Amino acid sequence: MFVEGALPGEDVDFALLRKKASHEFGKATAVLNSSSSRIPPRCPHFGVCGGCATQHADSRTQMAAKQRWLEENLARIGKVGAQSLLPIVYGPDWGYRNRARLSVRRVPKKGGVLVGFREKRSTYVADMKECPVLPDRVASLIPALKDLIEGLSINERVPQVEVAVGDNATALVFRHLLPLTEKDLSSLRRFSKTSQTHVWLQPGGPESAQPLEPADSSLYYELPEFGVRIGFRPTEFTQVNFAVNRVLVSRAVRLLDLQPGERIGDLFCGLGNFSLALAAKGAQVIGLEGSASLVKRAHENAKANRLVAQFETLDLFKQGIQPYGPFDKLLIDPPREGAVELVKSLPDAWPRRIVYVSCDTATLARDAGILVHTKGFRLAQAGVVNMFPHTAHVESMALFER
């Protein structure tokens, strides 16, 4: 039984929401005795907005639950256990969310345009006035965004605003389903200047996004430990939490234990988040990625940082990496689907070590079972990373050794 709004050790009254064959979901309606870990939620929209799930629990309780969830999935799905646990990586609890997709909907009964995350278990847009997990400079713009979009000629055809915060600038990408008028464009340019944000327009898919104001908009984030600056478009994938990402990259490089002359494969390399840090430490890096546009961006970032690294486009869900091998060590950072076909195809001779960064403990556990039970690895270490405070999302990292 999973009870939303309850904490370990508490007695609660709850309402049943959903029944399945092996488990049920409920929602706490009253807390009869409170845990010492319970704290007042900081956000006034908590409980209605679907963006956060656990603001009522302190940070250590949240992370202990995520660590336990990782261990349970490894045992239940992969039938494996880590020989030791990595220390939990903590980061800022508030103002950390540098990427967000804010939904937009015009609801005349509620006064016009609403901007925010969707409500829990609903397609409705939460009527947000603030958001403490967004950086302050973004959260403070929510009321102004409502007024801006309400004043557009196509205010009912703007379904979302994507937020991308870099170390140098904040970009807002306005998705619009109908053409904008000259008056609309003037309003958006004026908003860019008064809010000190970069405004982008997206009339179609992510690849259609282009800057409006300023015309030469560019974003980047830095990895100071490695002296690396990584450029990105606001619609390209980057980690949500820059502070924790810096620790994540540092730990991954340390766990790989680079030695002179080793060849390292960075699989699902994206725009070079791990590859460039590895290259800065002197590794011979080959980054493999399914998105040609991200591979192009990784090349550009390597050149801009005067680093030597090879990047190739490869569908890692279907194609093996043997043509690019052998690799001494691998870093694998797949999307939620995991890397099941990839780990199945690994040869017996290499690599000696794998660092696996995961955003889904279930697919990590599945792939860990294959690596341990059929590929001759041991799960040396595993642990969780506080990438998404106050949510049920679990970011984790595991070290496998031959």
C-alpha cells in the first residue's frame, strides 16, 4: 500500500485511490501521529500542484527513502546487491530547477491565462503564483508571464513555456500554435528586455526553436573543477540541477579511476557533459550518442574548450559498440529506458570497469542483473543523488567491476 502524504512510522486515515492486483494507492486524509521527519511544506501550492510530491518530509528522510528504493529494486528486479553504498549526494533543496516545462492555459473563469505545472492526477494547470523549486529570478516572473500571454493575440494557442537557465542567462521558449503578429513580437521583445531574459519562439517541434530577443542568444553552464564550459540550446537536454551535476560528474570521473593511455567510452554522451570532463583529465574519449544534433553540439563544445575528444552518432538501442572498441572503461548514462541491449552485447574481454548513471532505478536494476549474472561483473558500489528534491524522481549511480 502506497499512501501519498504519509511518512514512515505515521498512523494516518487515508482514502483509497486505485487498486491493482499486487498493490494499492491511497492518499492520507488525516495524520493521527506525526513523524519527527515531517515539516511544513514551503510552497502554498503543495498538494494541488503536481510538480512536487514530498515537501512534507525533511531532506534526509526523502533521500533515505530513495536510497531504500534503489536497494529494493536492485534486489527485487536485478537479484543483486551492492558491496558498499556510495554516500548520498546532497545539493540545494530550493531554487535548484534550472529546466522546467510550464504549461499554459487560458481559463476565463479563473481570470485569464494560467501558467504553471499541471495539478496532481489532472490535465488542469495549477494556478501558481510562486514556485520555490524554480530559481528566484524565474519564479518571480510567473505573474508577469500570465499578463504577457494574456495580452497576445493568440493567448489561447500558447500551450507551454519552456524554461532553461544557464550560468550566463535565462531563456524562455514560447511554444505557439498560430503565427504571432507584429504587436505580439513587440510585446515579447519588450518582455525580454524588462525581465532580462532571452526569449525564444517555437512554432513546431524542438528543432524549430529560434531566438527572438536577443538574436544571438546562447546559453552555457560550467564545470569549474575541470575548467570546462558547455554550450547548449534551451531545448537540448541538460541536467536539471547544475550544482548536483557538478558533483555527479566529479564522482563519475573519480569512480572511473582514469589511468594514462586508457580509452574511455561515454555512451549516451549528449552534448558532452561527462566526455569533456574526462578529456580534460587526459582520457582518450569516444562519445557515442543517437542524436546527430547533440553530437554536433558535443563537437562544438570540445572545440570551444580546446579539448580532443571523438564523437559519433550511433543508435545505442539497436547497434553494438564493438566497431569503436575496445574500451578499457565505459560511462553509461542512458535515458529512462536504460541500456538493456547495449549491456547484453558487451564482449567478454572488455571493459574492465563501468560507471552507470541512471534516472530510473528499475531499468538500472534490470541492467545490473545482466551485468552481474551473465557478463561477469560485480556491483561494487551504488548510491543515490539528490538531483530532484521534493519529487519521487530517483537519480542514482553504480560502479561495476569485472
